[in-house]
Amino acid sequence: MISKNNFFFFFLLFGLFACGNSNENKADKKKGIGPVTIDVSVAKKVAYSNSIEANGTVVANEFVELKPEINGRIVLLNIQEGKQVAEGTLLVKLFDDDLQAQLKKSQLQLGIAKKTEQRLKTLLEVNGLNQSEYDAALTQVNNLQADIDYTNAQIRKTEIRAPFSGTIGLRAVSKGAYVTQQNIVATLQQTITLKIDFVLPESYSGLVKTGSDVEIISDNKTNYKAKVIATEPQVNTATRNIKVRAMVIGATAGLQPGAFVKVSMDNGKDKQAILVPTNCVIPDTRNKKIVLIKNGKAQFSIVETGYRGEDKIEIVSGVEAGDTFAINGILFLKPDAPVMIRNVKP
């Protein structure tokens, strides 16, 4: 039978033996730590094609919804649907008999007022009239002329004329209809030249410049050439996109305003840059880093990136041509950790 004292003695010996083995295991592990085996590649500048694709919409060079400026009844409707109209063509005329009558009345009054002003002017020249009486007559002439100008302006509001040459759309009213300022009579579009509106992510804002060439691909796989004419100066705060507008160059047959098209832009043509696999770049809260191998040790270099493709990313700064960088085992590397190079991959 083992006494309590003997039991505690044996327990103490067992604990010391276990601790000794644990320390020996840790020492053995420390002795077994060695360089991390990795594959590397050598940075060099290569030519690449940075192709940007976006969805676009065909837009007419000029577009307007024809609406009356005042309420009224249509007495003349000169809209030939789908036909070309010249700038200034009278398309719609509203009832204006009351305004025409007011105009005739003012013109008659103006004629009499002018004759009176001329007679008083003759008397004034020979000191046969007080200056104030002549001034009153001249004021009457000016007031009547202003009334005529105002009436003519109101008459012009009863007319809808083509603001530019273009193709008239489908009319939405008939002769005799009473229309208000909210009614759309028809649309007018200038389709001799066409524009393309498309959006790009904010990160591409520095790549798209006025004068850049783009390629347009329609639904029927027809290709068209276009040139960027402007970009929206403000980024859309909801989508973080920028709006770009291009002008189609040459023939536009097959393109219709409002149609969907694909826009392709090559911003990397004949461009030389250092490209690395995307998994080599380590994203950080503030910076992006890449692991360089120098003198057999890992060194973390802060880099600035540019174009990003499906599996490659451009290094703008932080890596020079000829530098050796790790392409795997990155998660096991620490600054100044020794490494063993297994393969040098292209």
C-alpha cells in the first residue's frame, strides 16, 4: 500500500520528467527551424494590352421634345412623321386670333401716335409747344411700340418651330386638340452624327482622355470607330463611376439612338510595364506590398499599382526591372526571414 507521502513524491518526479521532455522538444523545434522554400520570378518590363470594356448607349447628336410654351388649341399641324425638317420650319400653330387683333389695334394706335409726335416736334422746333407736351407724345409712341413687341412675343409662343435640322418623330397629338405646356407634341433628333455615352469605374479616370480612340460593337456585331470628346468632371457618388461621351467617326448606318452597344478601349497599346501575378501583391490597410528577395532574405516593399487584369497587375513603383520577388509561400514569410529558392519561374 502506497502512503500519501510516497504518492506525492512519485507525482513530483513525473511532473519534472514531463517538463524536461517539453523543454527538450521546444529546443529541438528551434534547432529545426530553417529557411522557407519558395518559388520566385525576376521582374522585367513587357508589352501588354490594357483593354477596357464598358456598356454604352447610342445618343443622337441633338435631341428635343417639342412642347408648346402656352396652353391652346392646335389650328395647324405640319408634322410629317419620320421626315427630315429644316431649322426654323413651322411645325405647330396654336389659336392666336385674340393676339392678332390686339396687335392690329396697337399698330393702328402707334401710327396715330407717331403722326402726333411728328406734328408736336415741328411745333417744338419753333417754340410753339411746351417740352413736356412733346415728351408725353414721345412716351406714348414708345409705350405702344413696347406693347407691339410684347404681343409679337406672345404670338411667337403659339408657334412650335424646329430648333435645328433633323428627323421628326411620331406625333402624339392631332389638329384641333387642346394642349398644355406638359404635352409632348413630337420629338426631333439630329442623327447625321451620333454620340456614345458610357460609364467607367473611377479607377480608370486617369486612362480616359479627350481624343482617345474607342471601338464600338453593336448587337449585330458591326464595328464602328469613335473618339472621346468629353468626360463628366464629377464622379457619381452613388456608383463611383465616371460618364464618358464619344463621337462616332464615319458612317453610322445600323446605329439608332437609344441602342445598346459595347465600348472597347485599348489603353495599353505599345506600353511597357512590369507585370506580376495578382496573388503576389499583399493588400494592407494603408498600402500594398510585394516580397522582394535580396541577399537570401525576404524584404517587404511598398508598391503602387496601375492596370489590373484577370491574373496580372501592373507595378508602377516599388519594384525595378531585375528585382527578384516571391510568387508563392508569401503567407509564411516575415521581414528579413531567410528563404531558399526552389525554382525561378518566368
